[in-house]
Amino acid sequence: MASPDDLKFQEFEEAEDLLSSNPGASTLSISSPNPAAAPSGEVRLDLSDDEENQQESSELLGGEKKTGGFWTFEYYQSFFNVDTVQVLDRIKGSVMPLPGRNFIKHHIRSNPDLYGPFWICVTLVFSLAISGNLSTFLSEMGNPEYHYRPQFHRVSIAAVTVFLYAWLVPLGVWGFLTWRQSVERQINGYTFLETVCVYGYSLFIYIPTSVLWTIPFNWLQWLLIVVAMVISGSVLVITFWPAVREDTKLTAFATVAVIVALHALLAVGCKLYFFHTAEDTRSPLPGQHITPASNHTTALKT
């Protein structure tokens, strides 16, 4: 059995011989906390800076870095902190919805943004206004009575319609889900930013659809509306159904029905106002006929 003297720290003769042969050699010591007390040629190891750097890195990786108040630029900068790859991935997810693949949880839950929704809404506004003017021109191109005039007021109407929908409807959905979450504890909710984000990306499918609406065929325009509503509405249904399915059946189905109905109302309203074919403008009302000579509508005499 080892004696207590054997367990004590001892200085080895080899180390003493090496130091005696080379007195100027550098040594490493972590025993003294005061760097000023170290003799010349002795290296001190200070871990205080490394600990601070590690703590700062952990905050960055964990997403716990604090931002300033809402009056600071840094507060709003965090809403646009996305790169091109993330935006393209979210756009791809909005046009290819998959059953059981929640858009918020699989695409934006880690970092919801306003960059994509904002530019999608701006692009949709100009796409509706420009394509609507072009659709009117193409549908009336063979009409000698028609004189083309650019309708710039459509830009303002499109902007008001799109941005009100992209902000007010998510606000209403978020407020309703928050209220139901306080009443029914088992209901899962989303933040307001996540709700705005999913609504903004769900509007992307209407951008290429509005361009295709310039084709002056009424049946094709309505077919494109149905396809766009199914794709875009599926994103909303797949996203919000898990948040309301634990509620009563009547409330759950009514909530989803209202969400889909408002989305369909936006698509149909944009089509009827911004896009119309010659069939829409020239088809007579019941009790009327079109005079071939002047192409004016006159009432039938009874």
C-alpha cells in the first residue's frame, strides 16, 4: 500500500536538469492568477477571453442575441434577415404543397420574414395592373370603336386590394386563433409574423397566373383561377388545419371555410375587375341585342 508521502507532488530531477542546462527556456504556468507576478520568459495562460467568445458564439447559434427596441433599425432588420436560398425554398414550398407538410413548421418556423411577402405583394400589384391593361387591349384589338387608354388607376386599386388582404386577413386569423387558444388550451397557435409570412408566400402563385390571364379566352382564365386557388388554398389549409383541428368540429371547419372563401374571393375579384375578354364586354344582357351596324346595345321593344 502506498504511503501518504508517495501521493505528494514531487519535482522531477529531469526537469531540473533541463532548466539548469537552458535557463532561458520558456515555461507554461497556470498556477498564478496575477500575470504581473510572472518572471520574464514565463508564458501565462488566460482563459477569460475564450470563455467570453464561447458565450457570445453560443448566443448567436442559439438565436438568443437580443435586438433593440421597436424604434431601432436593428429591430426591423431582423424581419428581413433571409438569403436568396431561403426565399426560393419558401416560394417552392408555396407552389408545391404536400399533404401533411406544414408550411410554417417546415419552411419558416426557424426564421419568419417579411422580405419575401413584401416583394411578392409588390410584384403582384404591378403584374395585375400591367396584365390587366394588356388583357383589355388584346380583347378589344379588333373593335374599331375602341381606343386604348392606359388605366394607371389600376395600380392604386391593386395595391390597396393586395396589401389590405395580405395584412388584415392574417391579422384577423391570428387574433381569432389567439382567442381560441385562450379558450381551448389544447389549440396550437402561430405568431402574427408567421401568419403574415405564410399568407404572403401563398400569393406567389397568382403572379404567373395573372400573366397567363392576358390570353383572351374566358374559359382558360377561369380554369387558371381554379388551379391557382387549389394550389394556394392548399397551402393555407395544410398550415392552419393543425392549429384548429383540436377545437370543436363546427369551429374548425368554419374557420378553414372562411380562410378558403376569402382567398377565393380575392382571386375572383381580381379576375372580374382587372381582366375581361371581348365575350364579357360584348355579351348582351337579357332583353337586349347588339345592333350590327353601330355595335351599340339597344333594348328590345315589346
